[in-house]
Amino acid sequence: MKKAISVQLSILFTLMIFFMGVNPLFAHYMWVETNPIGEIGKEQEVKVFFGEYTYGLREEVGGENFERVKKFKAWIVAPDGSKEGLTFVPSEKFYVSTFIPKTEGTYSVLLDNNEIDVIDYTQYDFGIFKTHYHSLAKVFVGKTPGKTVSENPLGISIVDVSERNLEKGSDLKLKILYKGEQLADTEVSVFVADQWSKQLTTDENGEISLTLPWDTKFIVEVTKKEEVPGSYNGEEYEFIWHCATYCIDLSN
């Protein structure tokens, strides 16, 4: 029954998109999934998706849509600040890589994609723009949790500054940065499956807080329009559309 309702809602969403004249690709985003709890010496799997999690949409690797955003880079920042690049292999609906934690602490899994061709959405009254995706996932090893790092000087960073390891009922605390500066009075969306979402607004310090109500997967998304024209690969654009996500998986 739940699956049938989900399918009906997805169909309704598609029809709404069609009749509103909005290209559904505009709402897509990239996100990184991994088990938030790691172990020293044990291989940790990292997956990269493109689509819309809340609607159950994951684009196929090799398909036209995922092909547009496949030039991403991802890396691990260890508790001591050292970095390790990740090499991915394609699967059906995601790219996958692995790394092995060597010490206790918090590992930041970061993805950046600033190599996406210019898109012309003037027919949807949105303009001509270049997209910049950035994503975060967090892996905690041991007993003392720490905050994640920020490494996106050209766009949006989501930093997890929660005071303890996340679980059902715990308080999520995030700090949103734009080019290294706190991003105040900005909308932050939180998604789970089956079309549930919640919108929050950052305070004067660029922070939000949210109690996580369920053992499920949450996707946090922040976007910003940078009104600076330019060119990329010989194509002129009017602005840059920045999109950052953070996947928090409490379902394991």
C-alpha cells in the first residue's frame, strides 16, 4: 500500500512539473551516501547519486542526465587534516568508491563538481546559468565526535557542528558557509523519502538546528544564486547556481 501511494505521489509530482512548465532536471542534486559509523581498518563504501531522493529518483549512470554531471571530484579529509582522493567506478545508479579509516575521529567525505556545461532555461523563465554542486557525508570512528570540515572556497559548504554523534532524537546543528563566510537568513531544506520536507532559515551566524525525529535517511540541501555573469567552455552564462547537500543516514 505504501509503495502504491508513493508511486501515485510521484506521478502527481511529474504532472505538476509538466503543467507548471518547469523542467524537472532543475530540481536535481548530487549527494553522497556512506555508513556514518566506521571502523579502523575496515573498508568504507562511498556512493555518489544524482536525482531527487525525496521522490525516489536516482538517475542511471551513463544516462543523459548523469552524463552531464559525471566530472565530479571527491576526497576524504581525515581527523588529522590529511586528504585522500577517491577513485570511483560506475554502477547502475551510482558511482562507488572505498577508503579505510586508520584512526579514530571524524572523517569528512567531500564532493565537488564545478565542471558542468552551461544550461539555457530561458524557456522556463530561469535564465542561462552554470551549476556548481558540492556535497558532504560524515563518517565517525571511535567515541569522540567532531565537526566536519569546509573546503569549498568558490561556493556553499555545509558544516556539521553537532555536539554528539547523530541518532534518532538527537539535535542536528549545521553551519552554512558561502565562500568561507557564514550565510545568514538563507533557506535550508531537509528531505526524507515519500515527499516529506522541512524548511529552515539560518540565523545571523549561518546556523540551523533540527531534532532528527526518525531512524531514516535525511538529505539537507542549500542553494544560492550568484549573480555574476561569465563563460564556461565558450558558453556565456548570466549567473551561477550553487547547490550543496549533506546526506545523514540513520537507517543503518
